[in-house]
Amino acid sequence: WVWRPRKALSSITPRKDEDHASQLARLELAVEEVRHDLESLALRFRESYSQDSVAIFDIYLHLLNDPSYIKPIRNKVSKEHWTAVSAVKLISDRLIEQFKGMKDPYLQERSTDVKDIA
């Protein structure tokens, strides 16, 4: 696993791109890279830490595989012609705000998970 710096969501200015096919390909590649990174980290941490300590990777993988998260991102790219990065930002920001607005502190904390995976 190699850490690669990513842009903070707050630094992304959403923009559109008419080449939605290449943007969808970019999105799929990014999702696969993140999935691979998470699975690699989970394996490495499972060897050294307790199951509770590595549960965050399962949460991240669950979110990354959740159609209710990924499908709207794909739709933003294919139907509304946002760039892949912009679509991730737009959907993630909306989801983060939804979690932050919940009354349950546990669910409010899930906003951090969405931000991390984005």
C-alpha cells in the first residue's frame, strides 16, 4: 500500500465535462483503487491489531460498495455530466450534511466516514 495524497473535498470546485464516458471510467478506476487500498490495509492491520481496531475498514468498504452511495455519483457523471471528482464531492457533501443533521451521535459520526471515503 502506498499513501497517495488526495484533495480535500472542501478544495474541489465542481465542474462539468461533456466526455462522461471517460469520467465514468475515471470514477470506476478510482473506486477500484480505493477498494484495493482498503482491502490491503485491512489485511495488514488484521495481522497486528484487534478486530475492533480494523472495523473501520469494513465500514469504509461497505460504504464504497453501497449502491445508494455509488449509483448517485455515477448518475451525476453520466446524466448531468459532472466530472468524476465533482460528482463524488456533490454526493458526499449532501450525505455528510444528512448525517451531521441527525440527532443520534453515532450516526452524526458517520459523516466523518463519508468524508474519509470520499
